Amino acid sequence: MEREDLAWLHKWQNDADIMRLARSFPDHIISKEAIGAEFEKELKGEDNGRRVFIIEEKSSGKPVGWATLRTRGYTRRMTDADVGLALGEKRAWNKGYGTETVRLLLKEVFEQLNLHRAGWWTFAGNTASLKLAAKMGFKEEGRLRDATFFDNRFQDIVVLGLLRDEYKPARGE
């Protein structure tokens, strides 16, 4: 991620449809200044616990979304990471960008960082996210009932995980 990507993030994070799917937070409004403050540590390379990537369209190199990898360690070593992504450009939906992005994030988690587990959180109504998680081998580990509130009602959050021994690298890599 580069500083010029903040304008894209500002656009996407102020789109109710995108934020409903990205963070179960459709009424999320954020200023350019707040976006800059949120990502300042990543821009400077100072946050070792969170990595933010911009997803680019192959043909044009234009940004179409963002992905994050947040590592955690409950002991003295990093053991797992939560993965997440959002395609901010709706024209990029259903074109394989999500699948390719998750493959790259999982490669980072298991092959580069040598972690034991990848986690995925989404709200129960995000069927596209749940389908992609299942396609990539994630298993439902739990459900936080009525854990988030939007659209005038409480929504469940689904927690999914993929362990190292369940991970299947893409062929040809």
C-alpha cells in the first residue's frame, strides 16, 4: 500500500454496500484524514501485526480493492493470522480477484510466516464471503449470535478457520 492508495480506500470505505460486506458496518462514514491516521503505521512500515495490500486489476494496474493480514500470538510466537479482503470496485466482483487474493494471503500465512492457523470472520448474511471461505478450505468454527447490529437488526458473526495441515497450495506455485 502506498499513500496514493488512501484516496481509493476513502472512496470504498464510504460506500455502504462495500462496508456492509467488508466489515458488517454499512453506516460507516470516514474522512480522508481519519483514513490516513488509521493506515499511517502501515505506510511507515511500523505495524508488524497488520499488513495491508491493494488488489490491482491485472490488465490496467488500477486498484479494485484491499486485503489485510493481521497476525496474532497468544504465546511468545506468532501463531495465527486473520485474513480479510474487500473488492471496492463492483466491476471486479465475480471475476476471480477474491480467490486469487485469498490464495496469496494464505501463501503468506503458511509459507512465508510459517503460522499454524488462518482465521476468517464475516457476518452470517455475507454469502459470497462464506462461499469463498469454503472454496478455500476454511471450516466454520463458531458463531457469535447477534454480535453486530445493522439494517435495524442484530446479525450473527461466523468465525472460520484453516489449519496448516488443511492448507492446499495452488498447483504450479
